[in-house]
Amino acid sequence: MRFEVLLTEDAERDLEDIYTYIAHYDSPRNADHVLDRLLQVAESLTTSPDRGQQPRELSALGIREYRQIFFKSYRVIYRQVAHRILIYLIADDRRDMQSLLARRLLTR
């Protein structure tokens, strides 16, 4: 079975911010590479969304419907809804993930 992968507006904004940051502080070439790889990681969820692990910050609160996969230090946080994979957050793991997840996922 194949799943449809969708990015929320927040996740799309995350990608734009990551790209802009890397292009400015490193190089556009590296920004292209990171963006391509993050999109490949997201697309890989079409065939195997269960492979991701539960984010520890959410598991500690008893929230188990979200999963995450990684590319380097970037976390892609998503959940399965029927035959769709909704990506809610793409962020560098060095950020304050507890606060970011609380603002992004728990205030819905």
C-alpha cells in the first residue's frame, strides 16, 4: 500500500526557513542538497511510514500518534491519518524541541 504524503503549511514554512538559513550562512548549493534530502525522506514515507519512532518529548506525555524520522540533525515529525501521512514539523534537533512541539502540536 502507498500512502499520500502531505506537508502542513507549518512544515512547508519550516523547509523554507531551513533553506534560507543554510543558503545565507553556508551556501545555496548546500541548501539545495539539504532540501532535496529532506524531501526524499518525506517521500520515503509513502511506502513505510511505520518505521519512524515516537518523539520522546511526546511519548513522555502519553501522546503516541506522532512519529519521526531523521536526516542528519533534522527531525521530520508526522502522523498517519487513514491513507495519508501528514508532516507537521521539520526542525533541527538542536532547537528546544519540547517548546516547539508544544506550540506546534499541542495547541491545535
